[in-house]
Amino acid sequence: MVKIAPSILSADFMRLEEEIRAIEKAGADIIHLDVMDGHFVPNLTFGLPIIRRIAKTATRPLDAHLMVTNPQDYFQPLADAGVTYVSFHPETVFHVHREVRRIRELGMKAGVALNPAKPVQDVFPILSELDFVLLMSVNPGFGGQTFLPLVFEKIKMLKNEMTRKGADLEIEIDGGVTHTNIGDLAKAGVSMFVAGSYIFQSDHYEKQIERLRCSVN
């Protein structure tokens, strides 16, 4: 099943509540939250107060991608806000396995996010503990970047290891997803697709989301 997760990083923050309602009406399955602290990535987005407000408005599951140097400080507040998916970058913590378990103990789905240059093998030892893996197909920090095809090899390697170990988890892609590549990504094994500027820079959110879905078939 294809899950479309519009990233509100590309939304109009002066009209954020209206934007959330619009993408939900347009057919979004998940709402993606890019949380950046200006340290781990060269951009600063929003923090817990905004996420709490979003959670009160949204009716779709929230997916928090933590691009921060202290992700463990966010886990309990995100759980309290009702966030469903949480991913963090392994290089930001001392004990990846411990933090993954903490997320799951709090009732959320746990994921590890890998930047384009990070080897996918880094997640192999903990595949059985994960609910999903987020593969970045651009270097994180800013929306509107061009998709990096190198991610296809990482998807292939990840799928092979999942099959070998009998691991049941989802693969999420973030960065440069459009109707031109979503079909090939889905065939490779991706089920969760983050799309930001592709949707929000259009005047017709529903048309863009439907175009993504139709491109998978």
C-alpha cells in the first residue's frame, strides 16, 4: 500500500491550520514533520509547541523526522502529543538500539533515518527492532532539492537484508519524490513517500497527490 506523506516544511506557515486541512482533504495518508535544530542540519524549522498545535488539528498520523542533535529529548513529548512515527539519525545518539526501544516503549513506531552518504548496512544489526527505515534521497536541511538516484542501490540492499532476516518493516523515502520516480521507487520496495514542494508548490494538492498514486500503478 502506497502512503503519501506531505511534508509541511513546504507549507505556508501563515496558514498552517488551513494547509493541514487542505492536504488531508486532498488525500494525504500521513503528515510529515521535519524537525530541524540548526545544528545537525543547516536549517531551523519548528519544535514541540508547533507540533502540539499541529496534533490538535490533524486527523492523519504524524511522522516526525528528527534532524536534531538530542533526539531522545523529544521522544516523550512526541508520544504525549500523539505522534505515530518517529525517526532519528543514528550518529546523533550513543546507543541506537536503546533509543529505538524507547520509542517503541512509548507506543510509537520507531525508525532510523539515513543521509545519502550513510551506508545502509548501519541499520542491519537492528532491523528486527525497527518499524521503518527512512532513506534520505537528498541531503537534509532544505526542501525542493533534486532526487539522488544512488538511493536505489540502498533500497535494493535493504530489501535483500530484510528478506534474509525475515524482517517486517516499511521503507520510507524523503527528498525529490515526484510522479517521475515514485513508480520505480514503489517497485523497488518503498511504501512511504514524503513529498513537500511537489505538492505544496501546486495550486491543486489533490491533483498532485492523485498523480503520485496513479504513477505507481
